[in-house]
Amino acid sequence: MSKIDFQRDDLIDTRDIVARIGEIELDNTDDEGELTPQDQWSVEDRAEHRGLTEVLDEVGDEAGHGVTLISDHHFTDYIKDLHLEIGSELYEFNPGTYRHERISREELFSRSPFNRIDWDEVADDHRSDYSILEIDGRTYYYQGR
């Protein structure tokens, strides 16, 4: 696993953070499998480990089960995708065949009046359901705590 890039990644699963912490710790174990004292780690490993651990501490116990961190500038797209994915199958009446035919949510949302939805407003309505986490000067949203 590579480093978690909080400056570039729009969606981060906390399980990836847990895995990265495990890699750092594995890289800093001695021949007997014991974790070496952090003062013997590289400055980079100590800083990365501390930062990732702080993120997990902020998210809480749910972090080990997988919590999605959503960057602020991606939040509207995330909410839109969420609305396109949820719900049961949709059907519309086809007057040519006199049958109800399945329609995708994407197709439905491309038609009036759904194509006039202000997704920024919808996302703003959802923000109150999410906690905020500041990481390296970037805002992330997550559900929890």
C-alpha cells in the first residue's frame, strides 16, 4: 500500500489508513518481531504514523470497520452518486408497448424535473449529517460520532 495522500485523494477508506499504519509498524519491527521504539524510526515514519493515528482517533471506533472520508470539493458529487445508487428499481409506463419498463436512476435524473435538481443545495442539506475533519489544511466529511 502506498502513502495516503490527503492533498489529492477525494475518498479515503479508514481501513486503508489502518493498513498503512500496520505497514509503517511492520517496517519498524526488529528481528524478533517487536516494534522498535519510535525514537529509532525515521522522522518521516514517525510523522506519518502520528498523523494517521490522529485521524483514526478523531473518527473513533468505527474507523476499523471502514468509514469513508469525503473531501469537501468532492462532497456534492458523492451525495449525487449516493442518491443515484439508493432505492428500489424504477419503472415507467411505455405507451407503445402498454408495459412498464425498467428505467435506471441515471436516466430518470437526466429528465425533467429531476435534471433541475440543485445538487449543491442537496449536498448542503446533507452536511449536517456528517462530522468534519481537517487534515493537512483540507476538509473531509464522514459519518460517525
